[in-house]
Amino acid sequence: MKILLLFASAFIAPIFSAQAQAQSALDDHQIAAIITAAHALDIESGKLAQFKSSSPEVQFFAQRMVADHTAALESLTERITRLGITPRENGISQGLKSSADKNIARLRPLRGDEFDKEYINFEIPFHEHMLEMIDNELIHNVKNEQLKSALVKTRPLFFHTYEQAIRVESLLKKEPPRRKHQCCTH
């Protein structure tokens, strides 16, 4: 298990490696790009899981993830367009996209139980990192109050996805769920 988590973390670490460098430099345009990329990553991996998974629980999780993150991305896109905020790529958003590409390439040849485990083993730490970034970086650096409101409303979706991934992991392992984050801190 530790090896699988280390392997999954190796794909996630590059996403947030630029975080320390860009911490104080994040502006609303960069924050919009980060959260947009995060939603897109969840949608893309969820679509793959809908077709590759052998587990009804994983398929349902993926279906919900695609539906929920698609709705959130559409709402966010509408809001930032209305606010005149143009997402601007940065190290973190580029890392998200790169990690998504690597993860999809890694998952694509897998099937059945192996796919399910690897898919969930990516989703849990990804959502842990996103929750930490939302809590510790994005919400605190955003200047536009309406964008901040959108981030605050988006956080429960990332938490819910995280919580559901933990539940699915426990079903796959037939163990009780583990938890690290709380739902709504803001």
C-alpha cells in the first residue's frame, strides 16, 4: 500500500512543486487557471474511469465526479467570464495539466481491479492537496470577492469527492475509511 501511495504521490508532487515558488505571486487570473485545471483534471480522469473500471462503486464515483465537476466548471467559467477574469497559466495550473496527462497515460492500459486501485490511489492524494491549496493559498490570495465566494463554494465539492474516494477505497480494500480533512472550514 505504501508503495502505491508513493507512486501516486510521484505523479501529484509536480503539480504542487511550483506552489512554494508562486505562493505570494498568485493573482486572481492565476487562481482561476488553477481551479479550472483542477476541475478539468477530475472530469478527464472520471470519464476514463467510467469506461475502464470493473467496480460498480468506482464507476458510480467517476460518474458523479464527471457530472459534479462539469457543473462546477461551467459555473466557474460563467462567473469568471462575467467578472472579466481571464485564466492565466502558471506553474501550478501547468503542473495540474501535466499531471493529468501523465496519470491518464498511466491509467489507460490498466484494466479491472488494477485500474480501480490506481485510479483511486491518485484521486485521494490529489484531493487532499487541492483542499490544502484551497484552504492555505487560493482563498487567502484571491482579491475579487465574487471569485473568493466561488472558491468557498467549490471547496465542499472537492471535499465531497475526497470523502467519496476514501469510501470507495475502503470498499475496494474491505477496510474502514480513513479521513484527514473536514468538510467546511470557511
